[in-house]
Amino acid sequence: MRAIWGWLWLLLYRPSPRTFHGWRRMLLRLFGARIGKGVYVYPSSKIWAPWNLEMEDHSCLGDHVDCYCVDKIHLGAHATVSQYSYLCSASHDYTRADLPLITAPISVGAGAWVTADAFVGPGVVIGEGAIVGVRSTVLKDVEPWTVVAGTPARKIKDRVMQE
């Protein structure tokens, strides 16, 4: 299944015109992704295993996002992952000589925004409405409605919406 998806991504997904979001949604659904209405997935995004991806209504994976979904990756409604970001749901157990693969799901809450070139590690939950700053490295959960930034990411302030 993984090999078939790789070829399909290369031949039909990646070269699709930028505006063909519906086409890419259909291809992802064919391979088991759970994709809501109005989802934007750009052709340069890489999705390792679509059967582990869930994107709720109006969520977005931007240009050149690397979605390494060895384990489940979930994007809530209206969540955005901006260009060049990396969602990594797997690593290796460095305490063992054979370096076995370890996985943990990632969740990006409704209305959250992972800005450009950020890294989100295995097992991280980014709360509803939270913002991850540019080039941040997120290795621990992010509380809802907060802004985090840095390497490792730290809370900068609360996110307060203006009327």
C-alpha cells in the first residue's frame, strides 16, 4: 500500500495544478485519509501514509509541508500548517542498540496555526486556537489559545482575539 501511494503521489498528486484541491482530497480519501469539506492540501505537501491522516473541515496543509504520519495526525477544523513545516509522528528509541521505531500521534486543534518552517514532534497536542511561531521546535503540548515560539518552543503570551 505504501509503495502504491508513493507512485500515485509522484504521478498524480504532486504534478496536479495548485488549485486542484478537490482532486488531491479525492486521492487522499482513496488511500484512507479522513478529509472534511473545504480542506486545502497543496501539491508540494508530502504525506507519508494518508491512512493515518485526518483533516477536519477547512483545515490546510501548506506548500512543502512534510506530514510524516507513521502514527495518526489530526488537524481540527480551520487548523493551518504553513509552508515548510514538519509534522513528525515517529522517532527512534536511542537508548537501545537496535534503535527501534517509536510512534505517537500528533493533534493540531481547531483554529490553531503552525506557522512557517516549524517542527512538531511525536505525541504533541497543539491546543485549540494556539499559534506556533516561525521556525519553532515543539516537543511538548501547547495549551489552547497561547502563542509559543523558539527552540524548544516556550509560551510567549496568551492569544486574545479582538472583535
